Amino acid sequence: MAAEIDNLSVEDELRTQIAAVAAGGGEIEIIGGGSKRFYGRPIEALSIDVSGHSGVIDYDPAELVITLRAGCKLREVEALLAQNRQMFGFEPPCFGEAATIGGMVATGLAGPRRAYAGSIRDFVLGLKLLDGRGDVLQFGGRVIKNVAGFDVARLMVGALGTLGIILEVSIRVVPVYETELTLGYEHASADEHIRWINELGSEPYPISASCWQAGRSRLRLSGSEQGVAHAAQLLGGDSMEPDWQDLKEQRLEFFDPEQPLSRISLPPTSPDLLSDRPQLIEWGGAQRWCCGDIDIVALRTRVAEAGGSLCAFRRHAAELPIFNPLPAAMLKLQRNIKSSFDPAGIFNPGKLYSGL
């Protein structure tokens, strides 16, 4: 009961702070664990720490749904799920011990399993939000059949806190696979890997992750002992030590933390656009990383022509747009959504785009 009272007092305090800032014409940067603070445009505003609003509200492993306050530490929640042989299907990165559930949802980042299991948006069932008026809004619920506000809850995924403070979220979880196996293959070029991995996608193999870097493809199989063993026999390849955690957390040598990092999103079958640069390709060809200095403007044009987008993910020049510039009609829609939830524009101003 004491913990419940403490969290209610935190929520009331946040409401009071929001109302005061909105009335005074101020701006707020929402901070949880700060592990993904680098993501998006930098902000100069009053910081509000929401990490104290934490705790598991409801978790029945038999229901495959967990409801959490946004300040819960992601690693602690994953440890709780692991005790019941369950996990988040989208394999979210932490980027640090302080990572929170709120940051996980707000950034919408997912790991190697995302292309085969779905994104965070596919698993969010309900969400509780503190909007720019200081009102608490509830969307969706704790079961899939609670469809009222279902899509609005998912709208908060990847919004980078520009629409409000996430207070609580209900997320569908999945059972841990019986077994997993990583296989390695030699593919000299990115195009060779892209053709190969997309051909495999048309077959019923239990693939849960793929990666190519420096002439080497890696493939993860997940499922039953029998199913994985049979697939491995058909696919061949060399058994490898799994390094998917290091890929997810960007601890591989490829991800030099001192260098700019760019993320390219493309239709999976798109040909290689970076044949002259070191790159890492995952998600069956749909996500491609480039580490080092690069002409973002020129590459954005080429990527857009191929039907994709480019994110200046980390350590790029401050004046560069982080995300692809939006068409005028889309920018207007985004501003309308922003004004509906945050009419005074106080939450994470400019984090996604200037003027939002």
C-alpha cells in the first residue's frame, strides 16, 4: 500500500509540475534513465526526472501480459520475465543499466528479432499518459479485446516523449524459445547476402535474426529442438557463438562509439547503396548501419529514391536533421497531433523535428 501511495504522489507531483510549466509558457525535457537521451535532436529545457514512477502493476505469466509504470528498469523487468521463461518479443536494446520501460516505448527501438517478431508497436496493448494540460489519459487496456484507444496507445511508440509523459504501459510478452542456434556463412558482398537472406525468407525456416558484416553472414534459428536441428541440417553453415546481445547493445567492434553512426531503413530487397563503405546489415536487409563520417544529405537523396529513410542516429553534427525531413502534408498532420496532446508545446520541443 505504501508503494502505491508513493507512486500516486509522484503522479500528482508530475501533474502539478506540468500545469505550472504550461501556465508559465515553459518547456520540459522528459528524462527517465537517460540511456537513450542521445537519440533525437538535443533539447535545452527544464528537465523532469520521471524514473521514480516505477513498479510492476500487474503480471500474470499465464496471461502473457505485463503492466508496468514507466520508470521500471528495463533490465529488471527482463530478469523478471526470464524467471518465467518469457521475454519481450521485439528484443529492445538498453544502452545502459539505467534504461527504463518509458524510454523503451518512447524511442521505439528494437533489436535483431524485430524483423521476424514485430516492433514494440505490435506488442503495446494499453497506455496511461499525462498530457500537456496536466490531464491523465488512458488508452487501450491489459487485454487485446480492449480495443478502445488501442491505436492511440501505439501512437506513443517512437514519439520521443513529444506527446506527453508515459505513466504506465501494458505490453504483450512471449515465451522463451526452447532452443536457439547461430550459424555462419561466407558472403563476399552485401548484395550477395541480401539476395540470400530474402530467398530464405520465402521458406518456412525458424529464423529469428540475421546479420551481415565484412563478408560474413550470421543467422539465428529459434524454436523447438527438433525444428531447429532440422533447419540447421538443411541450411548448412558453421555453428557460431551467439553475439546477438552485443549486436543489440551496439557493443560490436563495428559500432565505434567515437564515430558518427547512421541508420538506413530500406525495403529488404533493395540493392547495396554503400558498397564503398563498411556497413552492417540486419533485419533481412531492411536495416543497415554505417559507422563513420558520411555525406548525409547526398545519401538521404539516394535512400529516398530507393523508398527508404536515413536517421543520423548518433554523434552527427548538431545542425543536421536527425530524421528524414517530412513532406508538408505529413508535417501538418504531425503538428495537429502534437497540438491535440500538448497544445502549449511544452514536451520535448524539437526532439523529433523543429516545431514539434
